[in-house]
Amino acid sequence: MNEPIGLSTALGGLLATGVALVAIFVPGLTQEAQLAIIAFGNAVILTGVVLYGRANSTPTANPSLPQGTRVEVITPGDKPNELKVL
């Protein structure tokens, strides 16, 4: 399974929940301190999720292959597919 966006989002959600639970159950913290810890933790996790997902996915704006790469061109209908060299 190669789904970096889904994986990073799921792990980010689990980590954010963990940060919230830790902040809530640490004795002696005020509500403001708990909220600050949760907000900062979520910001760090969100940054990590975005950077990981972006680094491990193909850009959609201008994907490119090295020159000389062989690709299969899928044709519609009953026409056979073609192999081309870029």
C-alpha cells in the first residue's frame, strides 16, 4: 500500500489525539496551559503531515519522466495500447 497522504493524515490524527490526552491528564496544568500545549502540538503535527505527504507524492502541476523512458499509452475503445519512448 503506497498512500502517503492517507497514511500521514491518519498518523497525524492519532498523534493529535495523543497530544490532547496527555495535555488533559497531566496534573496541575491550567486549562490555558492545556489548550496551549494542544494548539502547539497540533501545529507541529500538521506541519509534519504536510511535509511528509508532499515529499512522498507526485506533484500534479508538472509531473515529468526522464528522457528515453518507455511508457504505455492507453488508447480508448478496441484500439491496442501503444508503447512510446519519451
